[in-house]
Amino acid sequence: MSRTVRVAVAQSGPIQKTDSREHVVARLLEMMKQAAAGKCNIVLFTELALTTFFPRYYEEDRGKMDDWFESGMPNSATRPLFDTARELGIGFSLVFAELTADQHHYNTQILVDTQANIVGRYRKVHLPGHAEYEPERAWQHLEKRYFEPGNLGFPVWRTMGGVMGMCICNDRRWPETFRVMGLQGVELVMLGYNTPTLNSMKPEETAATRMHHNHLCMQAGAYQNACWVAGCAKAGDEDGHDLMAGSCIINPDGEIVALAQSNEDEVIVHDCDLDECAFLKKTTFDFDAHRRIEHYGLISSQTGAVPPPE
Ligand code: CDV
């Protein structure tokens, strides 16, 4: 039986502060329909796919930011995504700001199967940025103010004929993210990102270097764990802040096999044969044969780097 999953990555163009959820969902629905028309099995949406990247805005009273969060999923604005997915028989993955019933705030991703059941939930572990206003920055990145670190680890799910994993934006820069999923046999990692084109703390860093970092970490994650990686950007100018594009699909050899060409809403597609993961999983990256965990203790016992004394 073929284990090919036709994956659509639905890059979002910019979402403005005043855009309603309904307006944004209509854009996502267009891309979902395009993916389904192309016989895709699953469509991946980006990080904070329903709103602008609101952590760039400082608000003294955190409670006032709750309007950016979803307290139920599906809710009235997002139900059309679930209804249409069920009608079209396509799965999807969506990232949104989650406010739980017990008042916790997470940057959350869900995996929805082809019958529109939520089969997986992940909450962003590596929150970049800062919690307080920092005047020296050209713009703010307040994820640490508005979100708590995810409390679910890096689970994987067996669905759509394979082993699926998720992570969100900054998570892709950490090899631990991919390795923990790799250790559970992951075959396709889906992630969304909202990444500024330039660095607010390093203006001389070029957009090209930052795009290189974007692809480098996803390509390394794919190769070192012998899995497919799909990365979905929110791109373009949001309220004067430019976000990088570069959405892509990467094979288990770490090669980019599909790449978005625009800074707008754009769907890219690739047939991801999950059996292509097997060769590297059984040879170079046969973890059972080659890993030496007796030397890896520092990874989970120490957070920061401790160089030897001078
Ligand atoms: N949304 C993000 O997590 N963005 C970070 C930026 C701030 C560096 C990223 O890693 O792309």
C-alpha cells in the first residue's frame, strides 16, 4: 500500500490588525479548497494563522490581549474550516493563540484528520523574545509576555498512514525538537512560522542570511531524523513589519523539494512518500545502533552553556 501523503503548505500573506477572523478564515478556506482540488491529503497553515502577529504589540494589562486568543476550537469563526475539510475529505493543521478553560495561554497547533476530528494538539515549547517592554529594540517580540511554554512535550500521532509531528516557528531552531520526535519515529513534521525578515537587534544581518537560517534548521531536522518537514510562513508586511516567506517542503535527505515564490497567500504541494524515510532511519540514523546516550546527559540536565574555567 502506498504511503504517499500529498501535502499542501498554505502560506499566508500578511494579516492586518483590523482583519476579522471571518475575513482571514475565508482566505484559508480558499487555499484549503485549492489543496483539495489538487487531491491533497492535508493542508498546513501557518503560526498564528487567524490573526496578525500580535506579540509585537506591548500591552501593560495582559488581560486586554485576550481578544487575540481562541477560547474554543472549533468556534463560530473557525467552524467553516472544519465543515469544509470534512466535506472535502482533507486534513489540516492550524496554529492559533489558545486560551484554555482554566485561563492558560498557549501558542497552539492542532492536527485535524480527514473527518475533521482533532487528533493532535501541540503547544509551542521554545518561546522566543521577552516578557517586558524593551525600548532598545526596533520592534517588540513579546511571546514570553503573552504565552506560557507548552506543557505537552513533543508528541507524535499515527494518522493518515504515517507518524506525524508538529512544532511551531522558533522550535525549528532547536535540534532537540526534531530529535525528540525522531525518537518516536516521526515521518512528517509540520510547522508554521512568523519570522521577521530582519533582526531588530542586528540591523546589519541580511534577509538572505536569515532565510538561510530558516531553511538550514528545517533541512538539518529533516536529514538528521530521516523525516519529511513542511514549513509554512506568514509572509509580507504586517503593520509595517516585514515577515519572511520561504515556505517549503523538505525530503528526508534534507533537500527542499517545493518552495513558495511569493510573499502572499500561496499553496505549494508535494507528494511525500513516507517510505522514503526508511533508508536513513535504518542506516546512518539507525538510532538504536549508533546513538551513545551515555554521553548526552548534559542535554537534559543543563540549560545554559558552561565553558571551562579560563
Ligand atoms: N514566531 C517566532 O517564533 N519567531 C522567531 C523569531 C522571533 C526569531 C523565529 O524563531 O523565527
